[in-house]
Amino acid sequence: MKLGFAFALTCVAGVLHAGSAIAADIYSPVAPAAKQVETEQGWTFTIAPYFWMAGISGDAGVFGLPPTEVDASFSDIFDHLDFGAMAIAEARYDRYSIFADFIYAKISGEKGTPLGILASNVEVSTETFAGLLGAGYALIDDSSGRLEVVGGARVWSVDTEVSLNGGIRGGVSRSDGATWVDAVGGLRATYSITPEIYLTGWGLVGAGGADIDWDVAATIGYRFSDRFSAVAGYRALGVDYSNDGFVFDVVQQGPILGLVLRF
């Protein structure tokens, strides 16, 4: 596997930050526009596992080598996916909210070398984590929808390891990676078309460790009950980070599906 392509697969994981999240309702990035189910103290809690079928494109570089153009579809990435997990959790009280969104993916692959002298094959593995912790306040909150201003911090962590097997250099391995934090802010909104069907979307932008960090999406949701719903839509997430020979300047985009449980 070419190093550039392997790294592209890894990038996807920040992929596969959801940044901010798959926003889907007036109460959370993926929660439904439904009547609140509150505790005796007035709190509403939501958890939403989701699946983002994202491809990735852009430039990436490791080990101080010149950045390589990457362009991988979701099927390319899925073929090399060892493990992935994505979920959102939120606690809401009246117009205020606190939420978290995380994505983790481990991708690996190997390929034989042309001559097999220095090494018979090369293994590449990458791990990517993207996590957002934020808070919001509803500027508009009525029976038909909600408009909320949000802000928070997103942590990115990308690690890549290359190992040589067989041949003269067999057993040699090298790793490279980076961890950084970006401050992000923006809006998210929901509008109920019917008691069961609702539209939702969000837009976030920021910077920090990265030169720019942005996230936009639009989804449609269907509420089966006050506690359970499903959402589907499209999301795009971009980040431009470079430091000391490590480059991660990519856009990840694709369909997104989620299940929402409120209690």
C-alpha cells in the first residue's frame, strides 16, 4: 500500500467529528424535534450512535515527506477498517445544553515490495480520534423549531505507524502523528414539518491548532415515538493542519445515518 493512500485511509477516521456532530434536532445534533422527555429536575438526556459513510480528499504527509494528494472513497476506506465507533451524547436543561461527539477509527493494510530485498512487505496502520465538547443556548425555541448558537473545542489525534517485515530491514518500524485542539462555533437549527418528520442542519467553523476547521450538514428525521427516532442526511467536514512535517489538509464528506434515544 502506498504510504500516501494508507495515510489517507487514516485521515478518514477523523473522519468516520463527526467535529461537531450529526446534528439532528432541536435538542441535540442528532436528536429528534420531539416533545421533551424530562426528568423530575427538568433535564433531558440523549444518546445517538451514528454511521458516517465518508470519503476523503485533500493533501496529507508524514515523516517530513512532501504532502501526497489523497482521494479515497468510503468503500476504499471500509475495506481496510479494523474498528470504528461514533456517538453523540447530550444533556439539556431549558434553553441550555452540553454535548459531546466522538469518532474513533483504526485502519490498516499491507503490501508486498517490488524486490523484497530490504523488506518482503510493508504494513501501515493508522488511528484517528476526533472529539467535540461544547455548549449551546437556544435563541428561538417554540413548538415548530429551534435555533441554537453553539461553541466548543474539538480535539484531533492522528497516528500512523509503518512496519517492515522480512528482508534486510525486517522488524523496523516508524511512527508519526499529531494531536491538536481547535475552537469552533456556529449555529444549529431544526424545523418540524409534521409531528413525525423534521429537518435539521448545522454549520460550525473555527481554528486553533489547525488553520481552519469547519463542519456543515443537513438531515431529515423521522420520530417513531417521543423517545426513539432515526435521521439520515449528508455531512462535510474539513480541516487544514500542518506542523513539523506532518500535514493533514483534507475534506471528508458523505451520507450519514443515526439512531436517537432520548430519556
